[in-house]
Amino acid sequence: MIYNNYYNSDGYWSPITSSIDWCEENYIVSKYIAEFWNTLSNSIYILYALVGMRNVKKYHYDQRFYWAYFGLLCIGFGSWLFHMTLRYQMELADELPMIYTCCIAVFCIFEILDSKTYRPYITIILWLTVILFTIMYTEIISWPWFQHGSTALLIGVIVFRSLHIINHILKIKKLYDKCDEKQLTNKSSELKSWISLSHHLTLLKFLLFICSITYILAFLLWNIDNIYCNHLLYLRNKYRYLSFLFQFHAWWHILTGIGTYCFFIFNLYIRSFLMGYHSTHIKWLLHLIPYIAHNNNYEKEKRNIS
């Protein structure tokens, strides 16, 4: 899948051995970086991963979320090396962590409570998925679309499960809505629960909305970059000072980085909420990066929401 043969140049890492050469002129900015913008845009994965890992340690969240952010970090570094070198080994360093991180995300969204509803079955299934995919992709089916399809399938499972959980919480809210105002006022604890539920549900739906919009837009730009590469090359040459705006694969990195980070926040928020942490709220790092936090002296209240 080599696109821009007319604009390729030799550089430090030549020749190209990867199965894909994306729609960006090679070695234009630096002889040490094959695809400059596609490489630089991976910084967002690395940044979000480091912020997430820091907060998992700071607030003592489950280790599963640390590994989820670590997977995002591996994607960032792997993709950086792939686009910088366009070497096949580095392509694997980009593509394999995507599958591994998706599997971690599947585990996180299914094992949302401490009841271990799907364990050990889901753990066994995901480990088999990781092992079989690695063997098949490296030894049997070294075809990029196989990896792309597998990643899309795992993301589909994650989306389906997330919507199922939101629907479950909506049903609980409807039960509260059926109670009249006098009933809730007379039972202050139920009134507080209803207010808390409404507040958290609004934030959860907003986070899931951001995840969906960023991924849909990213997928759209990714396909435009693949299908209309020649048109994008023309626009970059015509508007050289704005050429970065037409680096749609770089925008794919930025948007999927935002979407993935928001999903991890959604997952962490919903677990904290369902586990009964009423002080769960969103804070902002430098007014730019959201993260999940608790009050310093919060009280854990058990709920039976399952």
C-alpha cells in the first residue's frame, strides 16, 4: 500500500520495509524522520498516557487502568518509531500494542464491578485472543487490513458494552423518576441518590459522546487520507504554510488519542460510580486535560447496582 511514490525521498532509515507508506511526503522536514507530522502527532498518546498513569498512582485506582494507560504509551512510542522509520519491525511495534490495549480495555469495561461476573472466562478469552492474533499476524496473515479489522471488532465490543451499561443506569434513573417529589423529599437519602445519579449520568453520557464523535471523525479523516491521497498532496503543495492541516493521518492520531483517553476516563468514572464513590468528579490539569479524582476524605458507600 505505497501511496506517494512521486514525493518519496531517501533518508536515514531507507529503504522502506513496512507494508504501508502513509500519505505523507517522506523525509521532507528531516532526513532522520520519514513522516514528520505522522511522527510528531503521536506525542498526544504519550502525553495522555503519562497523565493517566500518574493519576492512577495518585488516587490508588485499580492496576488494570495503569496497564490500560501503559498500553496507550506503548502505542504512542510504537507509532512514533513506525512513522519515523517506516521499517516493518517498527510497524509491528505500532500495530500489536493496539490489539493488546483494546483487550485490556475490553477487560476493564466488562469487569466494572468487584463481583467478577465474567471472570475467569473473559481473562482466558482475551489471553487467547492476544496469543493467537500475535502468531497469526506475524507468521501467517501479515496483511494490515487483518489488524485493522481486528481492532475495529474489539472497539465494537467495547462500544456495545459501554452502551449496555449506560442503558442499565438509565433504567435505574427511571425508577427514581417514577417516585413523586414528596416521596423523595421524605427520604433524604433517596433524594441525594437521585441527584447524584442524575449528575453522574450526565457526565458519563457526555464522555461517551466525546469518545464517539472523535472516533467517527478520526475514521472519516483516515479514510479520506487513504482514498484521496493525490488530492491532499496537491493541497499541501498549493498551501505550503498550511500543509499540516491536510495531514489527515496525523489528525487521526490526535483524535483517536483524545477519544481513547476519554474512554479510559469514562471507564474509570463509571467504575468509581458503580462502586459507590459519591465524591467522584472531573478535574482539569492546566485547564486542558480532564482526569478523574476523589475528595481527600471521601466515604465509600456500597450500592447494589448490578
